[in-house]
Amino acid sequence: MGIDLTALHWIYLVFIGLIILFMVFRKDTTIVCIIGIFSIALTATGSLSGSISSVFNSFIFAITELLSTILVISIIVAMSKGLTATGVNDVMIRPFTKFIKTPALAYWTIGIVMMLISWFFWPSPAVALLGAVLVPVALRVGLPALGIAMAMNLFGHGIALSGDFVIQAAPKLTADAAGIPVGDVIAASVPLVIVMGLVTTITAFIFIKRDMKKGILKVEQSTYLEDEASPSEQDLLSAGWRNVIALLIPVLFAMNIAAMVSFDLQGGDATALIGGTSIFILLIISLAAYKGKGLERSTSFLIDGFQFGFKVFGPVIPIAAFFYLGDAGFGTIIGDFLPETSHGIVNDLGASLAAVVPLSKAVGAVTLTVVGAITGLDGSGFSGISLAGSVANLFAQSIGTGVATLTALGQIAGIWVGGGTLVPWAIIPVAAICNVDPFELARRNMLPVIIGLTVTTIVAIFIL
């Protein structure tokens, strides 16, 4: 498992530390990321002009990777603006206000619904389905936007994705790498997912309530979903038409869910279906409300949506560009300059860590958590979890037990960090829907997730 680390690995590791440090102290990381990309490219190629070009190419790579997410968020925002401007949104959220009456109910209701939908369709479509309807309700009962974002994030990208009990993409990757059946990983992950989920979400809720009481967290009325429509715009649709469209929208999304089940649409395909449906909903609203001016108004809503989307993603592109160098992006952006035995900078660092630590149950569990977290730094959550399975197999052979538990632990750590709740560009869909800063959301998630991973690792040690 030993891998010779080069200067590229150490430079990457140093800049990871700097980026985390800057984020902790609430400083912008753009310049640090750009210098990091340039330094790695210059060390690899020795070419000044090529290194400068690599910075630009890394931005292109990051935008390309994030483009589908940018598009679906922009479209959802455009649709939401149309719903709000015409008063349809008020009709849609009215039924939910009858049982979501407190911030606590809003937090747990949004979280549990997010988790259930994410189990079947993964978190990105779930964010799109829930955002336009439940976020305004939660805001109106007093749950701050950051609290809403944390609930959606921790329950969806955390609990649902780390267990992945229904779709089973994550346990399949880790089980294959560990050389054990998928069922073994799923069975071993159940108690760990429960512990991680309960500790993290309860801790986060306690922190939210504490900061609300102190006045640190407040409901911001400027969020796009709460923008007030002018009376003249709302009057463009009669009460009857508003009711019809408000009923039509959940019917269309229910048909989306039926199509996802029937045609086994998951991940990006499911998100694309939600995005396409949202475009047609926007067109229906624009044409029904604005008649002859519907063509121009639909374009105006789309422009607003795209402006919002790119404004939110702008600060994230440089940091995403840097972290993509840790995985498959290195070859595309800079070229083939890593050692022949390398599996990517991030995976090399994780494998090297596993190769030098002493072997015992406690050390094995801690190492799998750390290796999983390191491999999650690329922001996908899935690209490095195969390494976690391989390391789990290695440790289990030495310890003599616990390969399924160690595999599940590495999978949970990798996905909670990178799938994600801590990596800023992995949490952009939730941050954008709730109109909060993704970096601030990552900072808010950090302590609950670290506490959760610590407790879960301790539990895993006792299970081994």
C-alpha cells in the first residue's frame, strides 16, 4: 500500500491546510486556491506560461464539472421567482403552515422528508423538490435559512447518502474494493449511520437553537424565496388559476417521481427531469399570468435565475478547481506528471497514511475515519471510497476481524465529508436553494459532523 509521495503531494497537503485555516478564520480562499493551483502546476511542469494557463484551465474544468448543478439551481430559482411574483407560491405553502408551526417542527420535518426522498432519488433532486415549497414555510415560522440548509444537508447529503440503503451505489463501491458482499457492508453500516445521524442532527439542532436565542441566527427577509411580489403582478392570475397551477405543480412533480421509479432514474438523470419540468412550469406561469408579454417575462425570470446561480457559484469555482487537482482533474488540467503508481493525489495521501500507522482495532477505526475524510476532500464523496474499502480489507486481515464495519466506517466518513456536508462546492445546491453562503454552511456543519464522526468511530471500535 506504500506510495512514494512527491513534492506535488506535499504542496497539495500544505495548501489544504491553508484553505481549511482560512475558512476557519472566515477569510476568503480564492487567492490561496489560485496560488496553490499555480504552485502545483509550476512544480509539475516547470513551465511558467503553462502554469499560468493551468489556472485558467482549472477554472474551465471546475465550471464544466459544476455546470449541471449551476443550471438546475438557476432554473429552480427562476421558477420560484415566477411562483412568488404571481402569488402561486402562497397558495402552495398554505397547507404546510397548518402543521409546521415552530422552528423545531420545520427543522425535523424538512430533514426527515429530505432523507426519505434522498434514499430513493439521491439528494440533488430532493433539494429541488423540497426547496420551492418547504423553505418559505420554514422561514415564515422562524427557522433561519442556515438552519433550513443544515437540515436539508445533514439529513440528505449526510444520513441518506452515506448509508445509500436503496440505490446502493456507495456500498457497492466499498464492498467490491473490500472483497465482501454488498449486504455485509449495508448491515454493518446500519448502526453506524444511525449513530452518526442522531448525533450530528441533534447537535446541529442544539447549536441552531442556541444561536437563535443569542440572536446570532436570524430569519433574513431578503432571501429570494421570500421576495414579495407586487400586488399588480399577483392580480394577473385569478384565485381560481392560482389554485389550478398550485395543484398542477405537485401533480407534475409526483409524475416525475413515478417516472424515476418506473425508469430507474437516479442522480443526474433524476435531477435533469426535475430541471426540465421546472422549465415547463415556468413557461406555464409566464404565459398564463402575462399573456402577450409571457415570452419576455419568462426570459426575464430565467435571467434572474442565472444571475443568482452564477453569483452563488462564483466564489466556489476557484476552490473547486484546486480540489479537483486531487483527483481525475490533475491529468486534464496539468497533464501526466504524477508517478505511474499514483491513483490521484488525494488517494495517494490516504493510502500512505494507512501504510504507516500501527495496527489495532482502535487505530484501525480511527485510520478508516481519517482515510475516508481525506478521500472525501475532492468533493464527490464517491471517487475515493473504493480506497476506504481496500484499506479496510488490509486492516481487517491484520486485526483478524471487522472488515464490514471498517468498510462501512470509511464509507460514512468519505461521504459525510465529500458528498457532502463540509466541502463547499458539494453543498451548493442546498446553499443556493436557501440563499445562504456555502462557506458559512460548511463552517456551521463542521462541528456537528466532527462530533458525529468522533462518536461513530468510538462506537465502531466497540463493535469490532
